[in-house]
Amino acid sequence: MAEGKRIDFTFSELTSDLTGSIERIYEMCFNQKPSKQAKETMLTYIKKQKHEKKEKQPRLLTDFHISEKDVVFDEYRKMFLSSFS
């Protein structure tokens, strides 16, 4: 994703179309749609989570077929998380 560019979603956008929002993130960050396998994994995970309400919902980057290298959000961290460092 281009430096200085960011993605904003309202909570209602995320909750009303979670898979569509994730697809938009893939397109904006990686210039591609999620693979069929990644999409199936997302849908399976979402379906399972609807049935298993938990306080914590652990997720791994590998669940979405991305690596830590793919999600370096230095600008975001500087902008929003610097007070938590």
C-alpha cells in the first residue's frame, strides 16, 4: 500500500459486511482479492465464531494467509499508538 495511505471503516460497515470489508483491505493493501482458500477460511472462522461466543477471539495472521511482513503499519502506529508504547 502506498506510504501515507490509510484505510478507514465505520463499525457498521465492518459488522454489516465483514467479508466484503476484508476483501477491500486485500485489494487496497495487496492489490488483489483474497484467494479462494483464504476466503473459505474466513467464512469458516466467522461461522464458527457466531456459534462460539467467547471473550477472547484469538486470530493468527496465518489464518488469513498473510505474514507479519505484510502488515507493517508504522504510520498507523505513529499516528494512533505512540502514546501506548
